[in-house]
Amino acid sequence: MSSKKTKADADNFGSATARLEEIVHCMESTQTSLEDMISLVEEGTKLTRHCRRILDEAELRIQKLEAPQPEPKKKSRKAAASDNALDDNHDFNLL
């Protein structure tokens, strides 16, 4: 995932949660009509789902980072000996 998408998700998440706070504040107001309340609930539900998707994606990314990494394959004794021989030859060429 690119850092641009990550930044966009963070900005998007921040603005969505800010809007959710505004919605809660409006709904707590006694002057909000029933029709407006229904519209606010609809908008809040969409924003909540949107935020949940962003959080789920972030959680998956974190799980991938925390997953155990496979260990590199160990060389056979013969391959290791061959590598050592090459290293030894290289050392002589430097002298």
C-alpha cells in the first residue's frame, strides 16, 4: 500500500470521525426535527461503516507486520564449504 493512500485514509478517517462527532452533537440538541434526526442517523451509519473499513484495513496491515517471517534457508555443508573456498581464493587475489 502506498504512503499516499495511507495518508489519504488517515485524513479521510479524521474528517469522518469529526463529522460523526458533529452528528452526535446535533442529535443531542432538542431542536433537531425527527426528519433531520433520521437523515443524521443515515449519514452517521454510512460514516461508521466507512471508518470501520479503514480500521479493518489498518488491522490487516499490522497483522502482516507482526506475522512471523520465514527463516532463510540454511545452506548445505557442501555449499557452505564451496562459499568458504571462494572467499579464500578471493583473499589470495587481493594480496
